[in-house]
Amino acid sequence: MNRWLPLIAIAGFAALPPSAGAQNPAPYPVKPIRVIVPSTPGSPPDLVGRIIGEKLTAALGKPLVFDNRPGATGIIGLEALARSPADGYTLGVMSQPFVINASLVAKMPYDTEKDLAAVALVNWSYGILSVRAASDLKSVADLVAAAKARPGELKFSGMNATASHMMGELFNREAGVDIRHIPYTGAPASTLAVLAGDVDMIFGPAGVVSPHIRSGKVRALATTAPQRIAAFPELPTFVELGYPGVQIRDWQGIVAPAGTPKPVIARLYAEIAKAASTPDVKARLEALGMEPASAGPEEFAAHIHSEMQRWGKFVRETGIRTD
């Protein structure tokens, strides 16, 4: 009889419910979540990340700690994200400019599509061509006339490879003009350059230039949005003004290191989508010239791939360089 006792004991243990033999893992999250923002404070990725972060902190019950790591058009911050543990406790903010890097940098330290996992596309963001209030340029027609009369003399500001940079290059091509790009460290610095008179204009993110438009310090001439934006309904689009090729929308979204568990990504997307649909978040985004997008992981991943293809082709055709 004694020889059967070990087998009986094993069988009895196997019959116990899981909680009797092992502890179930604690529900996500159990600690603060770090969010790497690969741009400067006050930039569109930073603004959007913090707006969504407030809602996620309340929904998840754990604080989101923001870590701004600007530099190299997002490469520094996103490399840090790609090298972080894929456990859901490090996230990052992805934006349209950051997907262009693969077309401009010979040796990227990470693969945008393979090393990062899409979580949620949060919003669309549009650009506004603005000049300082004292400028003689009262309209896009004035700008084109001045640029053709003085090729290469007019200057626009924008961080290398950002939406602002691409907008200016698109306009150069479509209008047949030569306006020089002067790189700055980010959208806030580019806007200050316009205010100081160091450059003539900015194709700036609506979220950054809006306060200066409303204060009367800069004059808005047109938007690169496909239709008029709610924040400035009186502002014409480049399409309306006869430049259909000058359409571009920036965007911001949340990404994680590749390999982050799918249930964690699903939970994050569900909470982000819920947050983006709330009236107060919609209002805050709209005030910045943005609108919610709320696309999930698969749709966001497909969008990133499409953007890489589009801007890779544009960079090759125009020969844009960032050095």
C-alpha cells in the first residue's frame, strides 16, 4: 500500500485549483509606466502624450511618468524605447517625422517596424503656414510672388525631417519656388525664429503656432489639411488656393517595444480609444488644431508602413538631406 502513496499525493495536488498551487500573475499594471517622448517639451508629441497620459493614469490606476528625450529627429528616444523591456512598462510617442528617419539615415540603430509595436494611433495634426504679424506677406499669392522674385532668399524654419520640413519642400515643388529650409531643434524653437524675424515663415504644427495666431503675433496664411480645420474655419487650405499637392497631416500615436504581450497592448489601446472619445479630450485636441484618430494596433502598424513608403519615395525624388 505504501508504494501507492506518492502517486496518490501527486494526483491530489494536480486536482487542486490553480490558486492552491501557484499565484496568478497580478493584473497589469502594478507599477508606474514610463513614456518616452522623443521630442522637446511643448512639441506635438509631448502635448498629445500628456493629454492622453492624464486619462490613462486615471484609468489604469498607476501614474505615467514622462521622459523627454529629444535629439536626432526622435532617434535617441526611440532607440531607448526599442531597447527597453517588452513588459508594458515603457511606452513611447511615435509621430510622422520619426518614420522618415529610415529614408534619411544610413545606419539606423533600430528597425521602426520590427523593433517597435504599434499600440494606438491617437490623433491627426495639421500644419499652418504662418508669418510674423509685421510681414509684408499677406497671402499665399504674395508669398509665391516674392519667392519667384527673390529665389533662395526667403527662409522657412523647421526641424530636419519633420512635418514642417516636408510641408515646406512640398510647397517648393508644387509652387515652383525656392524657399530655403533653416533647421531648428523643434517646433517651439522654429516658431520663436519666426517671431524674432530670423526666418520669414513656418509651416508649423497647429498645436504650436495656434497661441501665437490667436495673440496676433503671427499671421496664418493657409493650412495643409485636406479640408478647413475646426480651430480656424476661416483659414483656406492649399487645395482651395490651387496647390492640391500640398496636403499633409502629421499624427501622433503610442508604441511599445516589440514583443510586448498582446493582452497588454489590447488593454492600452482600449483605454486610449476610450480617452480619445471623451468630450474634454476632443475639445483639447481641437483647440490645438488636431482631431482624434483612435486606430488600433493593426491599423496603426499598416499606417506606419504606408507613411514609410510615401516619404521614402518623396525623399528619393527630391534628394532631401539633413546634413
